[in-house]
Amino acid sequence: MKHITAVAPGSPAERAGLRVGDELLRVGGEEIIDALDFRFYAAEAGAELTVLRGGEELTFRLDNEEYEDLGLTFTTYLMDKHRSCRNKCIFCFIDQLPDGMRESLYFKDDDERLSLLFGNYVTLTNLSEREFQRIIDLHISPINVSVHATDPEVRKRLLCNRFAGPVLEQLRRFTEAGLDVNCQLVICPDHNDGEILERSLADLVALGPKIHSIAVIPLGMTSHREGLTPLRPVEKKDAEAMIELCDRYGAQCLAGRGLRTVYAADELYIKAGRELPPAEYYEDFPQLDNGVGMMRRTELEFRAALDCHRFPFFARKRRASLVTGCAAVGFMRALVDEFQKKCHNKISIEVIAVRNDFFGPGVDVSGLLTGGDIARQLEGRDLGEFCIVPGNAMKRDEDIFLDDMTLAELSERLGVPVCTSGTDGADLAEALWGGRL
């Protein structure tokens, strides 16, 4: 796992004489277990690496600057195996996936190293004491934690793990060590909402300002829950109650520490039929990956792109279509209206909400749309000169949907060129005028 598979040309590693096939043993005299160790100890200027080459230990001193990339690629990016989840959360989305999808989608990770590298959330139930202390010693911050409930017995039931109770003590150790923590609470009505949610928010806020942010998120439910714990979806009254709790504790944090800290996910506002708060409400948008402030951030980026972009002159009016999930259709139509006014209605965009038949009607976000659902619902329809689909519905760095349909296959089915909207508001603006084709 710690064998070097590539050395970047001109990098500090190449200049020092490191080669493909070398096995990394130590950095600065410290044994390297995985990517966390490597990133920490190799961050110093003049890093000293010891490798095993042909049965012989060799030590190289590099001429790198502090925090400079050394130019090394290893067998795996973690330099170790992924750690799978030991919980059986009653709301786990992966347990609700239909059969027949690609194997990688069924893997449940719960790996604190991915929290640092990619911002993943972890439950902390997978950590040995050594690993827990290493997070503190290496000052891995921020760390993203799936809390769900601070009441020990409730958390054990939610995670179906008898060792899941002491999360509050674990978080306290992190905050007392000076680590910033982002928390998420996935809420299942009748299980961890109401008084239990209020206790969770009170407990987390009481840990002080090192709890950098707290996101309250509704559970996602597909139509494939056979044999799983009976749950009900978040309804309008549930969403309203959660927003009110978030607002109350957010106002308390704002008054006491100058930061709101506690936020409700955009989806809760949609379910409650409420207008989203203004962009400034979300401060530095600390919980975008949990869908908190995502729509306002997209709106800001989109308008900034419209303000600075010089749209080309079109001799004739162009037509196109934009696909979105049912939850965001009103939001997307409002952005498209702004765009059309900006380009003097030289481009006409039809916004089309696609129903999620693959996962079921309880899933209405654009990021979980499949190519098959888009194709079946749009085939034979006049889509204009091109069609735009959500970029967040695609596999990372690949033009492939969750059901393994490719962008090219969808384009063939629909009979028009298909492009993605990218991942932010500026990308969306570019896609609307056809710049991503």
C-alpha cells in the first residue's frame, strides 16, 4: 500500500532520486502507517524519507518547501485499505439502494482519514484509542462527525451499535484539544427529533466555539426499504419544528459567539414551504456538502457570472432544455428567468422536473437522478438544440450516472447533444448559453 507508483517529473521527490517501486518506511524518522502520517510528517521543509529498495533501506533528504507537494503517488491514496462502517444505521441510504447497481456504491465507509482528505463525515465508532489520540496529536482539523443524537441510548438505537453512546465525551476531547468540529444530525421523525433534537443541539452548543457548525438534515427514504426499520418521511410540520429549533439555537450562538453555527438544510425549507434565508445567513457556508445554503450559494455564483459575462450575439433565437429534480424546479426556473432577461431572450430555456422512479418519489433532489429516468421521461419530447442535466448526478470525474448510463448514451436516446450543468452557479450560467458543449 505504501509502494510508490509514480514520481512527478521535476518534483522534489524526483530531484532527490526516489523511484517507482520504492516502499516508503519512514518520514523524519517517524513510521508511516497511512496517508495521515505521510501528510503530517512530509509537510516540513527539507523532508527526510526512508524507503526500502531491493531489500536495502535508503534515506533521501528532499529540497521541498513547507507544505509543498513532494510529487509522490502510492498504490492507494490512503496508503492503506478503506475502513468500512460497523454501524447498521436505521436510516442508512446505502441499505435502501436497489439491487443491480455497481458494486462500489454498496460500500459503506466510516474512515476518519477520508474526513481530512475529502470532508467525509464519520461516526467515530470505528476508532481505536491509538487512532483517536493520533487525530489529536496530528491536530487533524476540522473533523466532520455524524452525531445524529447526543443521548447515548438514542444514538445506540439509531446506529444499531452498542458502542455508539459516548459521542459527546469524544467530541469534548476533540474540542478541548483545540480541534474544530463540524457536526451533522440526520433526523428521523419520532426517533431523534423534538426533545431529543433539542437536547442534541443544546449539548453540542455547550461544547463551545470549537463546534464550528451543526447541520440538521432530514433523512432520505427510497422505495427500497424491504426488511428495514419502519420509518416515516419528514413532513411539513416536522420541517417547521426543526427550522424553529435551528433558528433558536442559531440566534443563541450568534449572540454569544458572533457565529450562527446551527443551520437547517435547504431541503427542510422546501418541505416546510418556507423561503430560504438570505445568503448572509449562512456566513461562510460551512455545511455546503450537507445541502445547507447550497441554493443561495449557487444563486450568488450564478448572478456574479451573469454580471461579468459578455454573452455572444446570436443571430437567431436558440432553444434548449434544463433538467432538474422536483425539489428545485421553482428555484431553477427563477434563475433561468434571470438568465433569459440578461441575454435579451435570445436563448429560451425550458426547465423540466424529472420524477425519480429509480429511487422512488421520496427522493426528489437533482443529485440522485438517473440517466434512465431522464431518458424515459424526455424521449420523444422537443428539447431544443441541446439539453442540460445536473452535474452533481454524475460520478466524480466521469460522465456516468448512478445507473451506469453514460452522458453519450443519454444523448443518443434523446436525440440532442447533452451536457452537464457543472457543480456551481458559474458553471450553470455557462451551460445555459451552450458554453459547455
